[in-house]
Amino acid sequence: MKNKNYDLLRNILHQRRQKLACLINFPVILWSGRSIPRNYPALTYPFRASSHFLYFAGLPLENAAIRLESGKLELFLDDASPSSTLWHGEMPKRAEIAELIGADAAWTMSELKGRSINAATIALQDNLTLLQQSQILVRSLAPSIAPTGIDLELTQAVISLRLSHDAASLVELRQAAAVTVAAHKAGMAATPTAKIEAGVRAAMESVIISENMTYAYPSIVTVHGEVLHSEHYHHPLQTGDLLLADVGAESSMGWAADVTRTWPVSGKFSPTQRAIYDVVLAAHDACINQISPGVEYQDIHLLAARIMAAGLVDLGILRGNVDELVEIDAHALFFVHGIGHLIGLDVHDMEDLGDWAGYAAGRARSSRFGLGFLRLNRVLRPGMLVSIEPGFYQVPAILNNSETRAQYKDYVKWDELEKFADVRGIRIEDDILVSEGGREVLTGELPTKALEIEELVAVSA
């Protein structure tokens, strides 16, 4: 097949498996996974191939596997049955797909068993494929079981490769970022005429779908910004509300973006909303300016914590010395999560591997309230793509807890906090590429300043 795009694909896949071969000396089998029935066998959830499979195979093939050894790739895939043509049309044959991805050999899935001796793998999330993995490799596998032996060696090698994005990955990531920026602008434009959250969500996701992409995670479009992963869209949009939209596109090849903006439904922040927004923005901007190779990501999180604490002291919500407030996690009453995470083929990249990817060797999650939700604890290096997403939230389960109130009674001015009742949640999030010279904000075309946000909403009012 003479196609320049596929020549580029084959070249990058070849480079990736050569790099893997330099790190390990045993065979590897990676499965793509399969569709999961929604409520009867013929109606399935949208298929999403395993990210580890995608990284080396390049195409989102269903119910397939690849075997990697010494830089070579073998494809295992059954041709579609003749009867499937009626429902799905003509599908490429195994030999054609093998040529597209530069496979050195192609086999049926039934032939995989004979090529599985002493092979390492990474456990998948779907149970049917996981059972197949365990049966073929003759060992127990589960995402919840920490890898050992050659599986652990493979996991560490894949993490090493995927932590820094190559040129082909960055093309995809930039495309996802650009579509995500356009989606957020569409959401702001749709707000003045939308009656409920779903109307804004529809405007944002329609931009993503129109570019033949999907959303990288269930969209969060809510006036209840204090619910961190809200997936309900029925609430009415009312004057005085803030709308928090955490929406990201995923390219057809699986690469993600992750962006959050918060804007006033009316097109104008109230004085209290603007005050909190500017504190969050100050943390956002300062953290981005600190991103550079060699910087500890946890230090960036702690910088956000100090800026948030100082801002809340200035507003009269917290009292005390800023360093002490951060040390006792008083800031975390309102800034309850980590400053961000890795982004790549997964929106929380490689999080299926637990903390093996997010945490450098020898590091473990803190038991502290203000650090325990940090998803990334590594020294930044060129090619990493990370999110920066400080936020302020008034979570009733935290702030109304009698033990919490007693613990922080000397540090929180609860009466002053009541003046900010119209701020349920604010988050500002961008995707930052660590470059040799410092950083590049891939989503920087989307404004963050309050006045610019107000103008984008008001322009369509």
C-alpha cells in the first residue's frame, strides 16, 4: 500500500518497538481488548483499545494481540466473518492490516497460544480479555495485582517510553488540544441561550464529534463545581451560577486533552466569585511558569497550595502563617486534589498501572490530606505532558463535618466563608508540555483571565 501517512505510522511504530527491545530481552504479548455488551450482546459500549496496545500497534483493532520480540512485531487477528459484512460492511483483511502497521508476521488468534511461551504482558481492564490473558499465559492476572517478574520489567520499560512523547504523539496531542479549545469556546458561546447544563455539554461535544473525535472522559459540565466528577446535566442555568466545564477531546488514535474552565452563566462574575477566581488563576499561572526539566512536580503542587492559602488569608477565609497552614493541610479543605497528572494515550496517562507510572521509584503516596491525592510525583523531563489544574471547592461533606470544623477552628473564619456562598467550585486547567527550554501550553489559545472569559460568554448573549 502506497500511502505516505501509513509510511509515517510504520516508521514510528518501528522506532517504538526498537526502543522497547533495547530495554528488555524477552517476548511481550499485548492485547487490544474487546467490546463490552451494554444490555444485550449486539448492543455494546463504544470500543476503546488498550492504550499499551495502541502505542505499539498504532490502530484501534478489536480483539487483537501483538507479540513483540527483538524489535519485531507479529499481529494476531481473525478476519471478519462473511456474515458481518451485512452489518458492518467490508473490513480490511488481516494481511492488509499487518502491512499498514509494519508487522513482520500475521496469524489468527487461535495461533497465539503457540507463541506465548515466556511472554510478558500488562493486564487489561475488561474481564473477558483478562481471562484470555491468564489462560494463554498460564498465570493469574488482574489489574489490582501488582506485576512481578518479567511483567514488572515490561511495565517499567513501557512507562519509561511513554513518559516522554515522541514527535508522532505530539502531532496527535496538539490536534486533541486544538479541538478541545474550540469545544470550550463553543460551550461559552452556548451558555446564554442554554436552559440546562446539557445544552452547554451538547454544544461542546458536538465540536469534538464533528472532528471525528470522541471525548477523552465523561464530560463534566455543571453548576455544582464542588462535585469533582459530576456526570449529571439536568440542573438549570440561573443568573448567579458559575458553570464549571471539564471537557477534553480524544483523537481517533486515542490521544487525549484535558481542559477545565469556569465561567459565570450571566457573563459577569460577582465580586466574591471574581475574588476566588483570581486566587485560583494566580496559582494556575505561577505553577505553569515553574514547569521546566528537572523540577519536582510535587514542589509545583506545594507552590499551588501556598498561593491558595495566601489568597484565602488575604480574603479573610483563613487565618495564620501560610507555611503553617499548608503544613497542617488547611488549604486542602478547599483545594482538595493534586495539582495535575500525566496526559497521553490516557487522560490520566498510564493510571491503569497504579502509581508505578505516576510515582518515581522509591516514592509512595503520602498519608497527608493535602498530598494524598497527588497523581504525579516525579522529576519533570522533556517530552512529558502534564495538566495544571488548581481549584477551590466548597464540599459540604468536608466543610460541614463536625470533626473538621473542630480541627481547624483556629484557622478557618467560618463566618467570613459564608460570604462566598455563591462559589461552589472553580477550577482552571491547561495541558503543559515540558520542553528542553521550559514549557509550552498546548491549550494556551483558550483564555484564562476573568475579563476575557466574561467577554467570550457575553459576546453571544
